[in-house]
Amino acid sequence: MNNITDIHYGPLPADSPYVKPFRFHYTQNGKQKSWDLLKVHDSVSIVIFNVTRKKLVFVKQFRPAVYHGIISGDGVEPGSIDMKKYPPELAVTMELCAGIIDKPISTIEIAREEVLEECGYDIPVERIEEIIRYRSGVGTSGAEQTLFYAEVTDEDKIATAGGGVDDEIIDVVEYDLEEARKLTDKGTVITSPPSFLFGLLWFLTNRAPKN
């Protein structure tokens, strides 16, 4: 996953299928204002709990945005990156299984596909429960994300599935309940998005086995 080289930046193509920047103009209380925004896809995320082994199923992957955030925060530019000081592992995030809504099917069908493609569990939509919808990136995109919950078993696992599709490189990891709880301890520094922590806390509060 982390054999990453030749890092450089370039202008965003106008035909990017993922990100479209624009300026939003409006008048508020008689004063003209503007705000720079990004049009991105809405998405789904899924809290997955393997009931056979009582473990939560997460994914890990290298995130260029996180790597850029780390090095740019230190004033480092491409071409002068000390890969020993800034190894790619710094930007490997732990996340919920998730994906963008980029096809004309229901959000729950998107969630089912992501569970199979990323984590390798083949389950019907009847075993996936919609939990809540909320807005992410409220300062830049305001995209909607839908959180789902799914319980899986070892029998649902497809040996040839998981790890992503096309050029995705995704590692599937499992945490028992005690390990998962430690991720929310005071003072913890974790390379994960807020949606991961929200989904984890929702599970620990509402669905985690009591024994």
C-alpha cells in the first residue's frame, strides 16, 4: 500500500468527475457575500459488526489529502519531501467502509456494494439498516452522508472479494470491542475522519453487546 513515490501537484482538470470548485454569491442582511465551495458526490458509510467473532470491521487506505495536510502544515513542498521524516504511513487512515453515490441506484444498494467490494461480505439489503443522514464538509461542500449499520457473519465472507475494486488499495482490519473503545479515549490522536468516530460512538452507545 505504501510504496508511494513521485509526488507532485497539478491543476484540477475542469472535467474532474469528483470535485468541481465554484464561488457561491449571496446577499445576507443587505450585505453582498461570497463563499468558495466544492461540488462533490454524496456518500454512504457503514458500521459493520461481525457477530461470529464479535469484531468491528474497518478499512485502512492511503489518503493523499491527509498527506498533503501534514506536509503543507510544515511548509514542505513536492520535490523537497523527506520520505523518512514524512513516510506515507502518516496518511493511512482508519475509516468505516464507505463510498460515493455515483450511480442511479438506491443508497442502501450502494452500501451493499461497498460492503462487498471493500470488506468482502456479501449480504442482502434486508440486513442493512439506515441509521441517520447528516451533512459533511459544511464549510466547503455540504455533501450528504448516510450512515448504515450491518451485522455480518463469517459465512457471509467471499474469499475473492474485499480490498476495493479497480485501482483501490484497501486493507480490511478488525477490532474487538475493547480495542474499539480505546480509540475514543480522551487524548487519543487518530488519523480518521469525524464520520468514523461518530459511527463508532453510535455503535458503542446503541448496538455493542453488553457482555
